[in-house]
Amino acid sequence: MSRTEVRLPPLGDEAGDEATVSVFFRGPGEEIKADDDLVEMITDKAAFTVPSPVTGTIVSIEVAENDVVKVGEVLAVVEAPD
């Protein structure tokens, strides 16, 4: 099995380089499919979701709701079957 870190993606020039964690839609131990929404993030310009890049099981959530995270920071880890 391989583990994939789900990171906060680049937000664009106008959105800045950080966002606030609004809500996780799934938690550790739960299954998730590639492209399913994992977490909602908020900037001062917009709200958006970050999808899972792989199908697998959520191993850990690395940040808490209401945390402010920077682009590239790990949000969660998903373990995919090989």
C-alpha cells in the first residue's frame, strides 16, 4: 500500500498563500474515492473544496478545523492499495 499526502494546492495570485480549514467531509478510517471532496477551505475571497487525489482509506487528518494553513501544507494522508 502506498500513502499519499493531500496538500493545500496553489490558490492563485489574488487569493494569497493560505486558507482556513472549514470542514472535513470524511475522517480517519473512512474510504474515499479519487476526486471525492475531502475538505472545504476558505480564503477571504472564496470557499472551495480540496479533493482526494487517490482512492483509498484516510489514514490521518493533519490539521484541525479553523486552522490556517499555507499552500503546500499537508491536510491529510490517504493510503491507496497497490
